[in-house]
Amino acid sequence: MWFAEDAGMFLTRWYSALFVVVEGWKRLRCEDATIKDLLKSKNARRLRKVRNCICHYQPDYLDDHLLSFIETPESAAWAQALTDAFGEYFLNRDNADEGELGETLP
């Protein structure tokens, strides 16, 4: 399977790091309509399971939770859209605040 090789390992690391951003987003109670819609997807729950598989010991790297996300046809496009939406949000916020994100994001 291609994702058990180097490129796939980098991809799954990106996915797991993306979920860490989702966790922070929720904890900080940030608001953005595009991100809110993307996080309604079943892919958000699957992404959490990917993070768990990658960041916590698993006896089998190719765990069913990991495969569930990767084998979902739209998962890569969804992850890219979510990454882009976070990028837009933070770049726009950075420009509006003249580079001062601070602790009060929402």
C-alpha cells in the first residue's frame, strides 16, 4: 500500500497535525463559517481517529481507523480544503491585527 511508504507517512503526519489544529480551534471557540461547515463532515471524526492512530501506539500501523479515512474518496480534498480554510482565517486575522494573534483569537 502506497501510504505505508515515505509519502504516505508524511501524509498521515499532516492529517494528524491537522486534527491538533481542529482541537485548538474548538477549545478557543473560534468562528468561521467555512471551517464550521467543513467540521460538520464525518471526515472530522475520522480525522481524530487518524491522529490517535498516528500519535499513539498501535500494534498495527494500518489500523482500520486510519484506513477508513484514507480510503474515503473525498478525504484528501476535504483535508486540503480544511487546511486552506485555516490558512485563510489566520492570514486574514494576522493582517487585520497587524501580526498580533495573542491569546484572544475569537
